[in-house]
Amino acid sequence: MTSRTSNLTYLLSILLFGMLTACADQGSGDDTAATTDDSVAENSDAGDAEQEEEAPVIPVEVIDVQRGDVFAAYTGAASLEAFDEATVVAKVGGEVRQILVEEGDRVKRGDVLARLDGDQLRLELEQSRANLAKLEQEYNRNLELHERGLVAASAFETTKFDLDALRAANKLAELQYRYTTIRAPIDGVVSQRDIKVGNTIEQNAPTFRITALDPLVANLFVPEREFGRIAADQQVRLSIDALPNESFDGVIARISPTVDAESGTFKATVEIEDDSGRLKPGMFGRFAVIYDRQVDALLLPQDALIETQSGKIVYIVDAGVAKRVGVTTGYSWDNDVAVLDGLSDGARVVVVGQAALRDGSKVRVIGDPDPVDDGSGEPVGAVASIRN
């Protein structure tokens, strides 16, 4: 009995020891796991902080939005033409004795361009004057005799008719002689000379071409869908391929009241003033007819806009951070576009470097007067430009 009790006590002691050992091991394992989890969490937080500190700072260039006018325009192309042009012909034949102008000279209406010999016409004029003087004397004698009733009425009337005819012939001779002096019929520039000194020319032979350069004109053939927009007196901006980076002003002088059925266009005539004289007939020009405008609008360069599936956006800079902003645009003119909604006065809009930006990206603005240290040991403002 005593032996059994001892054995049972021994077995219970062994089981109790094993249970205590297992509990101790389990507690130790839980503590180790907790310690490991804490270490992983700490390492993760440190990695996130390190990644945040190492986020790149993107250099950009910005502009402050400005206000101004922007226009809506119809654009077309045409060649410049002279407002007026005249071919000067010889009204009488003869030998060219003198040429007083050359190509490129400016002339006024009535200026002498050249002279013909005119010897024969001068002699014919002198003869006509002599005959006229003789007949006038005869007429005056017959008038006295007619008043006294010594000359028949029929004879007197015949003398009177002969005098009138001779006076007309004398005026014609004077006119023919004046035609030996060739004059400019219009104001303009001598664009062509067809004669030389010593040439004998026939009546109606071309001698000069005079071109009026002020104003120049161009005929735009505008699609009929624009008929309601284009009107007389609208302003026109002209650029010429031969004169890059320059523009000239013009105006719609007149509009054709009809539409060509074959082409579906109507003609708009543009007049261009050019005091500098650099524009020439035949030059090819590109025209912008201004038919509407937005006044005092917020303006941005076209390059600042980014097209997305949801619409147009820009990036603005606020306290060193880029912010994505959706905008609504209006008319565009040259490189400017009007912003109708999305921006306010004073916004700083990124114009270079926006392709690399995301909403919330850190940026450095090129040319800012107060550079700050970004942690690299170099001032942000040390970058001069990122344009090519």
C-alpha cells in the first residue's frame, strides 16, 4: 500500500513538471514573437521616413499669370496685289529723246516720265496756229461787212463754220504735241520700263508700268460658313513668309455680297497699310481676320497646358509643392490662351518641367531670389535654367 502510493506520487510529480516546462516555453516564445514584430514595425517606419526624405525635388520654371486681351480669328492665305496698276502707252509715235525715271522710282500723277522728239507734231501745230490766225482775220472782216449788209449771210455762215472747225483742229494739234511728253497716269512706283533712249516707238506702244503700293490688297476666299462672322472694317493681322517675326495691320475693305456656287466661298478684300515700303506685290501672306475678342482675360502660354482624358490641366506651385489644377480655356491667339475657370490672379504656373510632375511633387523654382537648402548641402536656386 505504501509502495503504490509512492509510485503514484512520483508519476504525478513528473507530469506536473512537464506541464510547467511547456507553459514556460510557450511564454518565452510569445515574448520572442512580440519582440520580433516590434522590430519589424520600427524598421518599416524608418524605411518610410527614409523614402520620404529621399523624394526628388524637381526643378521647374514658372510664370505669374497675366491679364490681357485674346482674339478669335479666321485664318487664310493669299498673295499681295497692288491696289492700282497702270500700263503707260505712247499716245503718239516718235523717237525717245529723254527718259526721266527708272524702275523703283516713286512718281505722282502728272509727273514726266519720258519725252519723244515731236518735231513733226510741233511743226503741224505751228501751221495750224498760222491758219487759225489767218481765218480769224478773215472772219473779223466778214463780220463788219455782214453787219453793213455787204456780205451774203450764207457766205458769212460758211466762214464762221470754217473758223470753228479750224479752232478744233488747232486744239487737236496742241493735244497731239503734248502727248510727246509721257506722264504718269497714277501715283505709284515705276515697276517696269519698256523703252530706251533712241527707240522709235509706235502709237499705243507700252512704255512704263506704274504700280500703286499704298495700300496693298489681298483677296481672301472665305468658306461660306464664315459669312456671318466676317464683315467690313474688321481688323486683320498679316504675317509674311519673306519677313519672319514681323506682323502688319490691315482691315477688311469690302465683302462680296454673293457666294460662289462652285467653290462655296465668298471674296473678302483686305487693305494693308505699309509705311515702311517693305511689302511688295506678289508676296505670300497669312491673314488672321479678328471677329471676336475676350477682354482682360487670364492668359497662359499654350505650352503650360497638359491634355488629359478628363480635360486640360496645369500645375501651379504653392510653398514648394506642385498642385494639379483643372482649367477651362477660351480663345487662343499666337502662343497665348485665355483661362476662363480654374486659376486666379497671382497663380504661379509651371511652364517648363511639368511633364515630370505629379500632384504633390516637391519642386524648386528656377530663378527664385531666396533659395532654400533641400538637405543636399547645395542651395536650390543654384540651378540656372533647364531649357535646352
